[in-house]
Amino acid sequence: MPELPEVQTTVNGLKRLIGLRITDIWSDYNSLFYKGKANINDPAHFRIFKKGVIGAKILGVERKAKNIFIHLSSGFSIFAHMKMTGHFMHGEYEKIGLGWRAKRGKKSAGIEETRKNVVSEEEIIKNGSGLHDPYNRFVRLVFSLSDGAHLVLSDMRRFAKVALVKTADINSLPEISVLGPEPLDSSFTLSKFKEVLSQKPNGKIKTVLMDQTVISGIGNIYSDEILWRAGVHPESLVRAIPPARLSPIFSATRTLLKKGIDFGGDSMSDYRNIDGEKGKFQEEHQAYRKAGKPCTKKGCHGTIIRKIVGGRSAHFCDTHQKL
Ligand SMILES: [Zn+2]
């Protein structure tokens, strides 16, 4: 699931759409599970969504924790959470049969590069990169834009959330009002970090780091990497961590989330940026999905192990990450 760096990478990309108008919408999201909910999966909400969105100009794009807000001139905002497998892409698309496909052309990022390396068109289709990457083909939502291109949402497992909200009401939404501080804000200091952690003294540190009401934006990948770097066992209870060890967790949090953004996000799974391209943070993993591998920390002879902590897979070194 995309975490702060992936969502920020998407938001940074979406900012290129500011000033464009949304001229039309298409979607095949439709699930009875969402009946009555503010989600375009419910046809009743999709009708309201269309009214607030079609004809509106994109005024701004903002991230709050793992949520995306696209602010519109209609006084409404598109509220999106990519959940398990969703990602937005911008390019030229065309309707083929029941679905949409990226058009071949200069706006289909990654294609020219692919052509240099492969011989046949079949190979491009099979192994394509950019907008033709197989993970980019699950197009469930298409916004036609005034520049003639499209903003689409590819979502293999169909869990993404997209809804229409009043821009003025965003901070009072149930999902937003409960969020903890943004870890990359300048106001997020070591003392603020200690203060928010102290709300969950009996929690396990990995679980607490991933709790969106404590800190915004950290998920399974970055929590594993933060704790590996800080040398703290994921099952350590917050109240039992000596104050001197909180500082390395705080620094690792800021450093790794920034690094995640610098590397264009993490594409270990299906995350892609808005040009349909992979990020590179997965090449930096020292713990996440490294079970069975020797620990790479200098002077450490441990092994990375995997264990369920708070219902999630934790990956950590059995030697230098201390309880
Ligand atoms: Zn180690």
C-alpha cells in the first residue's frame, strides 16, 4: 500500500494538472458493498461526484497522510486513497472495447525508451514499461482533461477510495480529523515525536509508528526500514524504550521518508508514479522482505527474520535490533 513517500510522489506529479479543466468522466467501479457510502463505487455517489467534477478547473493538489485531495473550482475536492493497488496516471488514453488503454505516442511516458531495447511490438505489449506496464492496465476511472489527455486510476484489486467532498469540510472529515502530525513538517520535532508516542505507552513500536492517529503516513515498509536503521526491535513496548533510543527512531523516520520521496517512492509492489513508472526505494531496503538474508549493518552478523507483529509482517534483524 502506498505510504507517505509514494503518495507525495503522486501529488507532486498531479500538480502538473493545475489549471486544466475536467471535461468528462468514465468509471466501471460499481460494488454493492459500498451502497450508501461516500464512494464512487456506489452509483448514487458517482452521480453526485460527476456533478461536482465535470466542468470544474483543477486549482490545487494536496496530501494529508496517505490521502490525496484534488481541489476544484466548483468548491468541491476529489478525495482519493489509493489503498492496496491504486495509482493515478496522466497520459493519452483511448477507449477500446469495455476498457481504456494508453495511446502510443509522445505523452505515453517510458515507451520511447522501451522501443530502443526491444524488437517487436508484441514484446512491448508483454513487457512494456511506463503507461504500458501490466500493472498500469487496470483502469477503473478516467477523467478527460482540457489538454486532450486523461487522468486515470489503475486499481487491480478495486479497493481504492474516491469520493467528492466539500473543500471547506476536509479537515472535519472523520478520516482526516483524527490524523496525527505530518512527520516531515518543520513543526515535527523530537519532543513532538516523544509526546505523540507517549499516547500509546503499551503499544509495540512498529504498530504505533503505523498508527495514523499517532503519526501520519507511515506503513509496513517504512516502519520496518526505520526500526532496522534505528536498531530497535519492532515488538519493543513504547514505554520500555530508553529515551536515548527514541532519537535514532525520530531521525530515521525523517531521513527515510525524505529518501523515499527522493527515490520516487517504492515499487516493490505495484506502485507507479503518474507517468506509469516505478520508483526506486525498493533498491534501498535493508529489512523489508529480506527474510533469510544476512543483515547488512556494518559489523552485525545477524539475519533478517519475519514475524507477525500487530497483525502485520515485520522484517527485522535478530541481532542488532534490541528489545
Ligand atoms: Zn543486524
